[in-house]
Amino acid sequence: MDRLSNTVRPYAWGSTTAIPALLGVAPTGEPQAEMWMGAHPGAPSRISRPGPGTPPDARPGTPQPTTEHPLTDVIAADPVGELGPATVEKFGPRLPFLLKLLAAGAPLSLQVHPDLAQAQQGYADEERRSVPIDAPHRTYKDANHKPELICALTPFDGLCGFRRPTEAAEAMEGLGVDSLKPYADLLRAHPEEAALREVLTAILTADPAQMAETVTAAAAAAERLGGAYAPYARIAHHFPGDAGVIAAMLLNYVQLQPGEALFLGAGVPHAYLDGLGVEIMANSDNVLRCGLTPKHIDVPELLRIVRFEATDPGILRPEASPSGEELYETPVDEFRLSRFDLSAGADPVDVTAATPQILLCTAGAPRAGELGLVPGDSVFVPAGEKAEVSGAGTLFRATVVA
């Protein structure tokens, strides 16, 4: 197995302290939003392996010169050897997931992801129209879907899925803002799907100046009332005048405790607000935004992708197995996330698999094979390689279903 060297992304919404605290290093003062583990071309992990000059007959145990390689290059050089034949047959010659530490110090954009067919269609359409891949108005960066799972390491706040229209109407009416009354009336006047579609459309297509006034009045009322309205006051503090503040009131507000998780499937609007977690997703960059962002919002395409139905956020708690592995069940094959809470003196746990794995330490000082780990350390385990975990601490295990 290979110890990973990973990149931390400094997105503006990132916490300045959460990832440094986990890693046991001093904050830099700059936001540290995500630490990426995997083979995403934007910031692939790096591993050290013997360089091309290593003698083929070098004696075992003799120190050999090593060279640092991007994991993307390692996999491209031998996809079957690194990923296993079943993974390559099912997903192609690439690692199909990206694992992250995610630290939100401010709200992320309110967003939704396409399903696989929608992503393939949208990507092909923009390619056909020769929309540059890096254009600000480009929607589809690739032809893949982007289901994701977030597991809280600290108390973690977010928005996930539509709540019932009547609940959203009550929340808007409770603010006492006259310009919100038409939205509340629409939410009460139509069946669920039509009500949610009409109101989200109205919010996103409203006159920007009038919407800014509405958001300012709603934020002031939310600040005054507090309680269940406090999250919207905090959102508006970060995004004054943004229509996404009102759109957020259509969604379920969720508070995760450490160890709890959310699965975000296609078409489900969501936003992370605050907290530190382990996130895993299919290896894609396809995001359609609907607020809390200065970036492009493609309203017609967004309305085509969103599933306009009220849903329970469905907080996930892991299912334990006899080996001690705790699995977060999801309906996708691109990733499988589980957790081990290891105890000192217990027998090692065999995690050998026919699929590629990334192991991430989040607490304690466990071992992965011969490698000692501390919080923030991660390793890549090629398919079929013998692997055991032991010691005392918490390890997350990311792999695929193939």
C-alpha cells in the first residue's frame, strides 16, 4: 500500500481552523476547504514508489530510490493492476470516486447534480455547441453523474431536499415580510410538484433589485426572531441580497451529529452550511447552482434537473458487521464508505479486497499494514493487495462495488 500526499483546496467558503486542527498543524489564516484523496485530474494524490532506475534484482528489504508520482499516472500505467479487472470492466480505467475532508466555514452554493443520462446528454450538447470546457457559463464538465455522501466528524449543518410546501409557506409567513406572501400563497394553492416548481422558478427569475430588498427584509426578520430562523440569518450574512436565501427556505434544514451521514442523489437540491466531514462522491465536476453563489446559474437547465418532490433528508447511521466494519449504505456502485473504530490490543482486521481502496485516519494512531497513521493520514491500497488494519483509532475505508 502507498501513503498518500494530498492537496488542500483553499475555496473561500472553507474553515480556517477545522482541517488544521484535525491534522495537528497551525492554521495559516487562509481558508482550507477540502483535502482531496484520489485520482481526480484537478488535484490527484501523489505516492512514492521505486523509480525507473531500481534494479530488477534488488534484494528485498534494501532501501531503494523512490520517485513521487500522481496517482492518475500510476493508474494510467497499469489500470488492471491498480484497480482490479472488475473495476476496470465496470467503470473504465480510472478510480471512480473521490474522497475528501470537507470543512465548511460558510455556506456552499445551493446546488443539484444530474443523473447519469442527464449528464451524458448535457455534456454531449455543450460539446456539440463548442462551449469551452472552462467557460464560466459551461454547465457540464464531464459526462458522469455526481452522487455524494457526507459523514459528519463534528456537528454539521446543511440543507437537503424540499420540505413540504405547507411547511415552507408557514416559514415564509412567519417572517412577516409582505413580499414573501405571493410565494407562500403559491405554495398553498397548488399540488406539491407544481407548487415547488412555480415558487423556485419565481424566486430565481425575480427582478434582482426587488429580490435583494426581499432578502434584506427577510434576513432582518430572521435575525430578530432567531430560533428556527437563525440559519437563514447566517446564510444571508454571507450572501446579502442573494435569491438563494429565499430558495433555502424551501429545503429541509438538517443537523448531523458526528458519525451521522447524508446521501445526496441526483436532482436533490442541497447545500452544506457549517462543519467538518468526510465526503465521498463519484468522480465528476457536474454542478448546477441555484443560489448562494456569484457563479453562473442556468435556470432552464436547473429546472429540468431538479426533482420537485418533498423528501425526508434520510439521516444515515452506519450498519455494523461482525468484523467491526460500519457501513454507510447507499444505492450507487461508484463508491462504498465504511468506518472502523479500532481498539488497542484487538486482533488486526483483514481489509483485503479485489477493488481499490483508500483508508483515511480521522482519530487516534491506528496502523494500515506496516504504516503508522495519525489523523489526516491516508493510504491507497491497490486491488488484491493484502491489507490489515490494527491499533487504536478511527479509519474510514473508501472503495467501490464491482
